[in-house]
Amino acid sequence: MNNKVEKYHKELESNEVKLTALKERNRELEQKIREAETMEIFSLMRINKITKDELVALVLSKKENQGLPSFSDRQADSEADALDHTTEHQTDNYQRTASYDGASDRQEDDIEEDEDDDY
């Protein structure tokens, strides 16, 4: 096999190993984040002497009284934000394309004007 091809295969394999290691590290970090957030919540509960049942009742009452968004509302908002981002990206691409097309239209108009001046 060609040396370049072998070199590319080796690099590809090396990258796959690195990606696997990075993905595993990300899973570990996500787990540590969840654990730290949980410990923070437990710490706040201990400081304020709140039981688990009281916390649940507090969250539910706040959700009902203050109109706090439910999980499904937050998920819908998240999906709407993602859609807005996609739409903005598409609009930016359209505007860039339109400005490019507009530039070529202006050039064609200039050429036609030059031809009209000759007659």
C-alpha cells in the first residue's frame, strides 16, 4: 500500500482513539457536574432545614402560584429558540446570497448602461 495511504489510516485510527477518550472524559465531567449540583441543592436544603417533602411542596406551590414554566413549557421554549437560531442562520445566508446576486445585477445594469451610451 502507498505510504501516504498508510499514514492517513494510522492518523485516522489515532484520532478515533482520541475521540473515544474525549467522549469518555465528557461523560465523566457531566457526571461530576450532576453530582456537584446535587450536593449544592442538598447543602442549601440543610442550611435552610428543608426536608425533601418540603422542597417538593415548595417547588409545586411556586409553579402553581407564580406561573413558573413546567418542563414541557421549557422544552417548547428551547425548541423555539433552536428554530429561531436556524431561521436566523438561514436569513443570514439568504442576505449574503442576495447581496452577492445584487452585486452581479448591478454589474449587468452598468454594462447595459454603457452599451446604451454608445448608441
